[in-house]
Amino acid sequence: MTDDVTIIAGIPIPSTSPLFLSAVGVHVLLGLASTVAGLVAMLSLKGRGRHSDFGTIYFWSLSGVFVTAIGLSVVRWAEDYRLFVLVPLSHPAESVCRI
């Protein structure tokens, strides 16, 4: 593990690379968006409108989390190869089939 660590909001991120930190930022924002969109879709009445709109946002933001998680784990393969194995498990099976 390298000594290069960036601390953001008390959370150590094991890199000082602006590209890596940007990818982590996008990953976190997509994760927050998918969480909020999933909650709104889940709590809305099924059908056209709010449920399907937020379901679509959930799907695409979670797909973004999926892609960024793969990229982040590949960049730090030696430390994060275990996370690479978990990435497909984090994306709902029906969503993976739709891609």
C-alpha cells in the first residue's frame, strides 16, 4: 500500500491522483443518486409517472456505479481484486440482463 493518502470528510482515500479521486467522486455521487431514486421509485405507486421515471434513473445511476466500481477496482487491482468479484453481485440481476 502506498503512503499517498487523501482524506476527505475524515475518510482516507488511498490515492492523490486527481483522475482516481474524480472517479471516486463520480462513483459516490452515482451511488447517492441511485439510493435516492430507488427509494422514490420503491415508495411510489407502480405505473407510469414517478415510479417508472425514478426507476429509470435508478437503473442508469446504478449502472454507472457498476462501471465506476469496475474501473476503480482494476486501477488498484492488488488491493481491490476482492471488490471486483463483488461488483456483479451489487447490480440487480434483472438490470444486468437489460444491458
